[in-house]
Amino acid sequence: MNLLNFARQDTLRAAVLASLALITLLVPALNMLTAVDSPLHFSTYTVSLLGKYFTFALLGLSLDLVWGYCGILALGHGAFFRV
């Protein structure tokens, strides 16, 4: 791969991370700061559901790193994230 492809991948990664950070900060702010009848309002249920999704995504990434790359089966992750 040449240097241009690496630059494109870094730009794409930065854009994805920036959009996730924006969603993480914007959704709870829209829940608290907008009126209930506003089309921009997110319900408390939606905010808590997105929090669960992000938490389980973090669990999946941590298991991928520990189990996939290191080869260590860590059952403590399952105990920590039990539902």
C-alpha cells in the first residue's frame, strides 16, 4: 500500500471516531435541553438503550483484543458485564 492509502484510512478512522464522539455527547444533551414535543428530543429510554449498545460494543472490542490478539481467554469480562 502506498502513502496515499494510509492517509485515506487515517482520515476515515478519524471521521468515524469524531462522529461517535459527537453522537455520544449530542444525544444526552438533546435529551436534557430540548422540549418533549420537539422533533430533536431523544427519550430517556433511547439514551439508556444507546448507552447499553456502546457498553456492549466496548465489551466486544475488549474481548477481541484480549482473546484474539493475545490468546488469553478472560472470563472476567463476562462477569464484569453480566446483565
